[in-house]
Amino acid sequence: MHGAEGFPSELCAEHRAVEALLRRLDGERARGRPAAEEDLRLLHALRLLLAPHLTAEEVYLYPLVRRRLPAGGALADAAAHTHATIRGLLDRAVDERLSAPERGRATAALTVVLRAHLRGEEERLFPALRARVAPEELRRCARRLREARPTGPDAPVWGLPPGTGAIAAVRDGLTGHDTARSRHSP
């Protein structure tokens, strides 16, 4: 959906992918066995999803928040501060020197902050923008958010583990599909 009513559908889709990884991390912790290798793999996948997502919000979404919402400057500053916190917690969680219990605590803290942030954006920030910003301006912002994403065979494939994009590129090359022209392959 590319209309104002669906703004920002791309960010919400990325939120769903982040939440899917968080559920997988929850599942690892619920099993009660330290799966350091799997936790690290999932945390690195989370980092690949979050890095461009957080940057795109900071570059394209938060300036719109500053300009168009009451107290938008404070809202954008708080969100940027939360992003810095998320990055710091993620750096801590992927530190390979951590013991399993330390990684579990770091991952739990990351999960709490990240879920609260996603919920706040979807339940309060995005509806406020849809209510106060002209549909054409929302469409322009959504287009910029879409265009800001990395493309090509090395780009992350949202919601899939790292390496999936490279595998798809090899498969597409072997089957005659041009990944560079279209990100949709059979």
C-alpha cells in the first residue's frame, strides 16, 4: 500500500521482520539451553535488519516528525536517543566475550527496549503523522524510505537470515533471472 493510509508500510513490514527475529530469540531462551552460536547468528541477523532501518528513520522520518508534529523536536530527539540505546544494547549482546547468562541478560534488555520502541512508533507516532501530514508529503517520505534501502545481491533480505540474498543471487544467475533489475525472483 503506497497511499497515506498505509504510511509507512515499509517500516511496519520491517518491524514485523524484527519482531520475528525477537520471537526466535525468545524461543531460544525459553528452551533453557545456552545456544550461544544460534543466539549470535540471530543477533547478527537482527543487526543487519536494524542498521539500515534505524538510519532511514533518522534521515527521512524524524525530520518529518520535527517539522509536522507538535513537540516534534522532542519526539524525534527521544526516538534518536532510543536508537542509540538499541545500538549500544545490540553491540553488548553480540560481544563474543560474554558468558551465556550475560548474553541472555543483554538480549533480554535489548528485546524490552526494542519492542517498546516499535510499539510506540506503530501505536502513537505513525498514526499522529497520518493525522497531521498531507498525504502527498507522506508518500514522498515513504518513497525516500524505500529508495534508501540497499539493493543488490549483498543487501539484506528482510526477515531472512544473513546470506539468503547471496544465495538468491546465485540461484537467479544460474536460472537466467537478473537480480540487479528486479528484486523479485521466482
